Amino acid sequence: MSKISLYFRLIPLLIKAAEIALGAKKGELKKQMVIDEFFGIVSVICAFAGLDSSVIDNAAIRAVVGEAIDGIVAILNATGVLKKSA
């Protein structure tokens, strides 16, 4: 399951997708969407690869993914990537 770290590269893409899909909705709703999509992708990959996803500590990974999302969003906001042009 060490390859799960590779899936973290999807988080910025998922953040942008949540921003497009949910627009002006609250950040927590967008964050939950990203976390749910992340786990959906990991579940599908585990199923196709024949990996046992029951060994994943979902609570711990949710916490880490949540922190990663907060950090990435802070960077994207600071650079203006998520800002709408006037």
C-alpha cells in the first residue's frame, strides 16, 4: 500500500474540480468533496490492483489529506490560481 502516496498528486486536480463544481459554496463542503473523491479513486485502484483496502487507516488518512488540502488551497490562494478574475 506504499503506492498510496502517489495518489496524493491528485489532490490539486481534485481541489480545482471542486472549485469548478461547487463555485461559491463553503470551503468545508469543497474539502469534503475532495476527500470523498480521493477515497473513491483509492478504492477503485485498490479493487483493480487486487489490494486489500481494509488495511488503510481511513481516519488517519482523512486527517492527513485534510491537512494537505488546507496547505494546497493556501498556496493556490496565495498565487491567485483559485481567484476569479474580475
